[in-house]
Amino acid sequence: MRKPLYFRTRTLLVILAGLIFAGWFIPPFFHARRYRRTLAAGLESKLGRPVKLGAVTFRLLPHPGFSVENVVVEEDPAFGTEPFARVDRVECDLRWRSLWGSHLDCARIVLDHPTVNLVRRPDGRWNVEDFLRQSSTGGNVGPVAAAKRSIPRPFTFEARDARVNFTLNSVKKPFILSGVRASLDFDPSHGAIRFNLAGTPLRTDLTLPSPGRVELSGEWKPGRDFKGPFHALLYTHNALLYGWAPLVTGRNPGLYGLVDANLQLQGSIRQVNLTGHVHLEQLHRWESLPPSSSMPVDFSLALSWDADRNRVAVHRLDANFADSRLHLSGVIDQVSASPRLDLVMAVERSHLQDLMELGSRITGHPAGFRASGRVDGLLTIQGAWRSRRYGGFIAVRSVALEARQAEFAVPEVDLKIDSKGAHILPVRFTAAPHVKCLAQGLLFPALPDGSSLRTPASVHGERQSHAVSPRGGAAHYELIFTLREAPLHDLVRQARAMGVRITRDLDAEGTASATIRLTGKAWPFSKPHLGIDGDLDSARLLLPGLTEPVRFSRFHLQVDGKDILAEPISAQIGKSQFSGWISHHGSRDVPWSFGAQTPRLSMEQASLWFTVLGHRRPLRILDLIPGLRTLAARRAAGRNVFASVNARGSFDSREVTFRSLRLQDFHALVNLSDREARISDATFKVAGGQGTGTAEVDFNRSPAGIAGKFKLAGLNLHRMAWRLPAALRELRGSVSAAGHFATRGLTRQEMSAHLQGEASLQFKKVSFGNFDPVQAAARAASLGAIEPEGRDQTLPSAQWTLAIGNKQIALQPVSVALSGATLALDGTYGFNGVADLHLQVDLSRSRRRRINDDPIVGAPLPQTAVLHLTGHLKNLAVSPHTESAQVRSQKP
């Protein structure tokens, strides 16, 4: 028994070894050329197209078949001239029984690195329909048909690392599928195709990464009319939204996010039902940092596609994120040509803060404020895609707004949406304590639109501001807030809480009425363009750097973005009345412009208004003014504010006074910047003459430095004679002057201590009236009366030079001829009002007055009188201790 078993086992092993040897050794010597035509006919029968084969190799193990290099599958001429497919290598597995038959029966075809072109004609037919129909039903359709119809057998078609191109209506699309792994199992007995595909979608016209792998698996029974049922599962995991968005839309919106999708497709090729779930998280703009919270968005959808009617029906599309939800339903007709929409979107049990957070992630532009509230509403979307219309109504309840440290509460906000946009219906709310506000607005269009926009009408029917002129495809918003007799103190406090820099050290009382307009881009959101038109009523403002409040009787403000204009302005500081305007255009670096006028200005009083001058502290009475109490503790802020002032303008006054000096018709250009005040082109009238000058005040030094130049022409001496002794009150003539000065400090004591300068005075046609200077000098020198006959009392001209320093004005020695005598004068005049003058009178050509025709008495006076005059100008007196030395005899 054992021996036969041994021989049978050995025989079986020998036969098996022989078969293995034959399977590996015989095929290289086997000429596959004789089967080339039969193999080509078999492939053409399976693919339904002519096939060109390269090198063909036969194999027997592990199963019989052929390997073909460089295969080209030609296209049906009805679909174009480009080959249907190019394949680097084709593996064709044969059924064993076909080895001894006349017909090669392929059980499995594997395409290695193929490039396939899918083409759809304008009539909707695809170039793969015949192949799918033939393979699923076992029919022989194609340019090359078998002589006999074989029994339908299962058939497997596989592709490895394939590339699929798409041509629609003779236009090759930039959309491709790369790295495709496909497996199609054809079961002709049941007329079914079981498929499993996975690939990476790409766009060749955009340098963007792939969104990730997509897998599709399922079963289809196409039937001969392709209306058979199918069901499939579409799956993707951690796909990139950054790649999906441009893949579908053709443009890069710059959105990042991770997408997980699980979708089921059922129906037929002409009518498809799509249901499933899409999970999106980490949504943000590409230029923004990833959000700290992923804020996932879940989409639940149920759609249907009707190819015969070219319609997509949205049965359900729900979006859930945070504590909010959106619901969309409706139909889209003419999807493949010119889509027409008839959709309804419902907002239910949603929160305003969630919608704003989602909007800021999509646009990449945070709103700059926080808002909360409950949102409910209904929105309709109708019409052609490029000219779609919106309609509906949205209600937001219990609205709370927070901008920096400011908070606003609005009971209810209602939005009406129509073809003109989204209208915020007028709503009243409390913007600040005791501040009632009326708000309304317009968003145009209500949602992003690709059409060219028409310019929306203003809410009040006024002309739209240039800042919101729409440009192709951009949406804009306009919000209008109206205030009537709002308390200024509460408004300033609210603005300070919102971070408005100009109100940081400002306080006020009174009321204001204004219309505030905010306009800007809504998609994406942009910083609003500010417009203000308002007036102040019975207002008192304490501005930084001032020691007294400014009382406004008129103040009209207009703001248009970076353009600010306050005109007219009528204000009072102390007892001085001012009128004028203030404007600013452009960025912060651009200086402010102003124009100011006042009937009369006292420089001594004005110097007390500015804290930077340090002449006095703010008045304690300010603490008693409502709304100004807190400013008294911040009075030092004026120095910092003054340092940031950058303004230039003009100043006019009918009269400017400084102590006893009076300047009429004063006009000057003023420039304030970098803690410097520069006065240029100053013109004025003084003492009947004309004057010009310039001055600079440098507050960067401590104490401040002051320098200036001046010119005076045609000053009337008679108008200045009141400062001189009574005997000179009838002085007549004119004087011109020019000079320069420099000093330090802003108080009278500091300026006097550091004042230095020089001046040149030119006198013309000086007449002393009834006063005779020579006669007065002779009497003061005890020389008696001088003969008056033939003497001229007019001084044709004289030039004096003054040097200023050491708290006094020094008169350089000057000599003039008057009434036959020569007068030499020099001395000083102190800032304390005391003069110290030396007068020398040469009387050698003068005679004593004749008495009884006595020739000796009328003889010449061979003497010189020297007088020392001291005291205040109005009360000059001859110094007593020098009177005995007043007369000196002249040498022969």
C-alpha cells in the first residue's frame, strides 16, 4: 500500500514541477505575434475603440495573459480627434479556456499610468457611454465587433496612477483628476457595475495645492438607456478648503479650513439624490493666524438633480455652528447654462455674535466691536445668478454693542431686505446716559453680488457720499445716527470710553445736535468712513492747555472722513470774543488750518489762558462747573497737548494791547508745530504809522526762547507824547524804527531779565510847539533867558540808536542842532520806568535876552550847559548834586 502511494506522490510532484518550469521557461520562446491581431480585437471589443499596441509579451503564470507596452486607444470621431487614452502598460489576464479557443477572453484589464480624456458633446453624450453599456450588458458595440456573441462573463477593469482630463463642449477644462486608482467590476449577467475610485482633483491653471484625496464607491446598473439605478458613497477626510474653493469656483478666495465629507448618491444618471454630512473646522483667511477656537460648522444636506429639467432642488441644507443655525431650501433652474434661483434661507434661534464671528473669519476683517443678540428672520433669493434679488425680514432682539469700553443697549433692530438692499428701520436707543439716539441704515446689496452695482440712494434721500461709491461687485453699508440736544458731558465721556483721542483730556457742558454717518465696504468689511454734521448749543468746553473754559455761542462742525471743518465759530474766552474757522484735510501729519478774528485782545490777559505759559493755575471756579470737575486734576495735560499741536493759519484783530502799547488792524500768519510758535508777515498800525514784524517762540527750551524783528514807519510823535513830561505834550513830527530782539522766558520778570536787542530810530520834522528846549536848558543851568529872535524851533531830522540789555534801554550819544544851539544827549531808560539822561547844550552862539537895550546883556554866552536828568519820563528832574557844575566857560 505504501509503495503505490509513494510513486503517485512522486509522479504528481514531477508533473507539477514540469508545469512550473514550462510556465516560466516556455513563454519567452513563445511568439505572441500570432495572437497580436486577436489581442487587439479583444481589447477593441472591450473598449469599443480602435487600439494600437506596442510590444506584446505573453505570460502563463501566475495566470495566462499578455503585457502590452505603449498602448494608444483612439477616440470615436464623433467626440474628437484626440486619443481616448494613452497607456504606458496594459496587463490583460485571460481565462484559461481561451488558450485553446480561437477567441481571447479577457477576465481583467489593468492600465498602468494611463492618461484618459473624458469628452462630453453639446448634446450631453459622454464618450464612455458605449464602453459602460457594452461592459455592463456583455454586448458587442464598437467599430470592431466579434463574429459571434459570447456568453456574458464578469470582467474587471483597473487603473493605476491614472490622469483624467475633461473636455466639455469642445473646450478642454483645467480641471483634472491625478493619481487616480480605479477598479470597475462589470457583471453582465446582472447588468451591474461595481466601482471603487480614489483620486486627487487639481486645477492646472492655478498654482494651489490639491484639496486632498476623494474616494467614490458604489454600484450602478446603467441599462441600455442609462436610466438604471445606482447608489454611491463619496468620502473625503481632512481635505483642504484652500484647495476646494478655487477648484469649484475657479478663483482663490483665500480661505483655509479642513473639510470632512460623507455623501450618499442614489437614483439614476439623469436623476440623482444627494444626502449626507459635511464637517468644516478651523475656518480662517489665509492672511490671518489660525483661530484659537476651531468653531466647527456642520452641514446637513439633501439635494436632488434632474438632468432632464436641468434643475437642482435643495430639499434641506442646514448649517450649524456654535449656538446658531441656518436653513436653506428651494430650487435652482438652468444650472448648466444660466442659473436661476428661487431659494429661501431661514435664520432660526441664532446669535448675532456667532454670525459676526463667522463673517470675520470669512472676510478676514474683524468688525472692531462686539455685538450680541438673538437673530430670527427669513431671506429669499430669486432671479438670475448675476442679477439675483433679495427680499425678506430679519429681527435682532436684545442687541448689546461693545466698542472698547463703551457699551450700547438696543431693545430691537429690524432689517427689511429688498432690491435696494438691507434697510435698518429707524430704531431709538440710549447711546449714553441721558443721550437718546435715532439710528437707521442701508446695506447695498444685502449680500455679496457679482453684478455691477448701482449707486444706492441715501437713507434720507440725499446725495451719496463719494466714500461709498460702489465699484464692481463690492457691497457697501451706510449707518446714520441722529442726536437732538444731547448733553455734551455725556457725549464726551462716551467718546473717551471709545478711545477717541481728541476727547481724552476734554470735557464740556451744554448740548449738541448732530447727524453722524458711517459708510464703508461691507464685503469684505472695512473701517467706516465718518461723516458728521452737527452744532453746539450754549456749550462750554475746557480744552487741554487752557485755564479757562471756552464758551461757544455758535459752532457748526462738518466731518467727511479725514476732512474736518468747523465753521462758523463764535466763542468767548474770558472777556474776549472770537470768531473764525478750523479745518483739517488728510492724514495726521498734515497741519490744521485756522482763521481767527477778535475785536480786541489784551496780550496780558491772553497770557493767563495757557497753562504752558505758567502764568497762573486753572481757576478754582472751574471745579464748580458741572462736567469740568475732573479736568481740574488733569490741567498738566495741557503741556503735552501743546507739544502735539500742528496748525497754521491767520489771526486778525482791530486792536491788540500789551500794557500801554496799542496795535490797530493787526494781521499775522501763525504757525504752531514742534512746540514752536512762529508769527510771520505781521502787519499793524501803531501811533498813526505802519508796522511789520516776525517773531518765534521756542517752547523746547526752558525757559522758552523768543526772538523777533520789527519795522515801524510814519509813527506820529504827538500820539506818543503822553508818555513824556507835560512840557512836551505838544510834540509833533514822525519817527520810523527798525530793530531786532531776543529774550527767554514767558513771564514779565523772565523776559525783562534776558531781553537783548537793538533798534534804530529816524526822526523827521520834529516840532516842540510852545516848548523851547534850549530856553529850558538855559534856565535849568541858571543862565537866564535866551534871545529868541531868528531861531528855528523845528528839528528837520535826527537818528538815534538804542541798545537793549541789562534790564534797560541805552541811548547811544546823539547830537542835534536846534535854535542856534547844539544839543548832545545820551543815557539809559530802565525797565522799572526810571530814566537817567545826560544833556549837554552848547550855547556859544546864543545871546541873553536884551533888557533896556543894554548891549552887554545881549552879548553871546561863551558857556556850555550840562544837565543830568533823572526820574520817570513824565516827571524828569535835574539832579540836585550836579547843579553847581552845570555851567563851564568856553575857552577863547
